[in-house]
Amino acid sequence: MKNKEQLSILFENDDIIVINKPTGVSVTADRTGAADVLQLLNAQLQPFEPIRLVHRLDKETSGVMLLAKHRDAQSRYSRLFAKRLVPKLYLAIVNGPVISASGSIKDPIARSRRNPRAMHVHPRLGKPAQTLWRRLADFGGPTLVAAQPITGRTHQIRIHFAHRGMPLTIDPMYGQTAPLMLSAYKPDYRGKSDRPESPLIDRLTLHAYQLAVPIGGDEGVACDVFVALPDKKFLAAVKMLAKHAGPAGRGAAFDDPSDLDHILAGRPLDFLNR
């Protein structure tokens, strides 16, 4: 049986490791003192060389993440990320209304002067940033979207959606902190009198769903697509909202009902056009 501290490995070869990072685990050491991704993987695998970072995910963002086993692999794959040759697709639950079926956000992003840990949109000082998105399901308030960041700015998806009036449903830095409760969206909800309602989800509603990696770390070659199945809380929120919120019937809230089947099974979704 897997130790609670072990990370889920999706793929491994002589060069790289692809994991499904849990929410709440930092990719580097932070002020809490809790073990980070590198410490957990090095303890779990006891590799000949220490595992190396190639890219980053926010601490509260879960999902697919690629790491290198040695310096040469770190250099090759870091170069691919820098050249934007590793497409990434995220799932996000946002607050509507999301009127359009899809869109492209090109708001420039800069670090906030008021809060050095936060980012904001700044037309003059911001660096170019682009996020493509597609609405997957409208739950009559919360909306599930697929987001593909073309650039890789800090907190890009979070700040882009917040700036456009559709912040993540739960985002302590750029939106609300209240957990997502089924009673707010299911008209005939009846709780149990002996205990309070449990939230559908109470963490950042963002998950790195898939990553397309050029085989061998070479440019201009076919990609392997790695998919990280969302955790139980995220999947439960999607399933319960699909069943009880918005249009009645399983999958009826989805623009394309097959997307729900793909997500529940952890199968790849289509990347978005640039």
C-alpha cells in the first residue's frame, strides 16, 4: 500500500519523471517547513542524482508536473518550456457568468507593488501574457473551463480570469475563500440534521490536467500526452454539479457531453488553437 507521503508517478524513464502533484504541496521549500516536491521525491525514489525542477506549479494547484533526473535532461526540457513547446491544459472552476463559449485573454501581467506575493494586470509595466480558454460546462453559476496558458507568467490563469470577471470559484488571493457547497445550487437539497454539510471542494479550484511533452526532449518531434486525473474532491465537485446544478441530467450542463466522460476517465482533452 502506498505511503501517504508518496507522490503519484505517471511516467518515468532515464531522463524525466512525470507526477500528479497534490494540492497543498509546494514545489520548493517554503516558510511552513513542510516537505516539498523535491524532498518527497528524493526520499521516495532515492535516485543516484537529486531530482531537478523543470517548471513550477503553485502550491495549491494540483496536477501534472514534469521533473528531470539529471542536469542534461533539466537543461533540455527547460529549454522546451522556455520556447513554449510543451502545451499545458488546466481545468478550472470559475464563477460566471461565462457568456462566450471560448476566448483568448492577452492582458499583460506584473508583480503587485502592494503585495509582492501577488500579481496584477498592468497595461504599461506588465509582461505579455496569453491564456486561451474554452467553456466545458455551465452549472448555473460555477462554470468548468479548460485553460491553456501560452505564456507562463506567475499566477497567469488565476489573475487573467479574475481580471475578466470570472475568478476561480475558490482563490484566497484573487477571489473568494468560501467553500463550494451543493446546497447553494441544488434546489431540493436536504442536509443531515445531525451534522453540518460537507463542502464539495474547499481548496483552489485549479488543476493542471494534461501536458504534451516532445519525445526525448527534442524539438520538432511527436509529443507524449500525460494526463493527471483530478483528486476526489475536484472530481466530486464536477460530478455533483453536473448532476444537480444547471440543466437536469448527467452531462447536460456540458457543451460537449463527451468532455465529462473524458475527465472522469482521465483521458486527454483537445488542446486549444492558438
